Amino acid sequence: MNAFKKILVTATLVYLLSSSCAFAISFSEEGRLYSDAITAATQKDYDVAFANLHTLINVFPHTKLMDRALFALGEYYFSEGDYYDAELTFKHFAHDYPRAKGYLFAMAYLREIARLKGQENEAAAFNKDIISFMQVSLLFRDYKSYKYISPMRKRYKAVYFIDKVEFYKDDKQFSVLSY
């Protein structure tokens, strides 16, 4: 009888952990992976941050953190000179998350990648997206700015002027689009 109780308790625990608690376990694992990635990025350990984010999107493909993870992966690929994977990742991000905070900066990356590849027509298409992104009303001001801090802890800023948009990453000019 004692052995039967142990088996019953064990079976009950396994059932609870695998069914009703699965959501809580997966959510805490998602959160841990994302948190570990942010911690690593803060410490400038981008390889570890990349590994955690890559694991997050592969193990939890429906995570609510997907937009942030994709943007960060795109940043990482770009910084490593892997423009092919950066382009794929930023296009996936832009297609699936057009209202995400990093959208404008993903467009700037895609524009730069197109320019680096000599694809001026594609760069021009991204120019249109960037210009129309923010309804710019500069009445009584010289410029309007938009800021974003990425999961890789990079600080982005777009400054819209009457005739151009300037993009900054960590206070260094990243790109300029004149129109």
C-alpha cells in the first residue's frame, strides 16, 4: 500500500506539472531567457545575449517577446557583418510587427543593408517607409525626434527635420536620409 501511494503521488505531480502548470513553467522559462539576454547585453556580452534570444524564439515561437527578440537578433547579425541574416530577420520583424517600437529603426537597418548591397531601388522603397512613418508636424519646432532602447541595450534616436531624417545609435550618427 505504501508503494502504491508513492506511485500515485508521483503520477499526480507529473500530471500537474505537465498540464495545468505547463503555462506557468514555460512563461517563467521565457522570462528567464529574455532576462538573461538583457543582463548579458548590459554587460556587453552580446554572444550570450544572442544565444539566449535565439533559444527563446526557437523554443517558444509564439512568445510575446518575439518582436523584441527578433529586433535584437537583427542587430546582432548586422553588427557581425552578416547582412543576409540581418536582412531576413529585420524583414520578418517589420512584416510581423509594424507597430512595434523598433519598427522605424528596423527600416533604417534594411535601408542601410540595401545600400550596402547596391540595391538602390529597394533602398528607395525603405526611404518611403521611413519618411511616411511619422506624420511630421514641425509647427513651432525645428525637428521632431523618436527614441528606442533595444533589448541589446542600444539607444536609438531618429530626428526628423524638414528636409531629412538622421538616425543615431548610441549617440553616433548611423544613417541620414535626405528628401
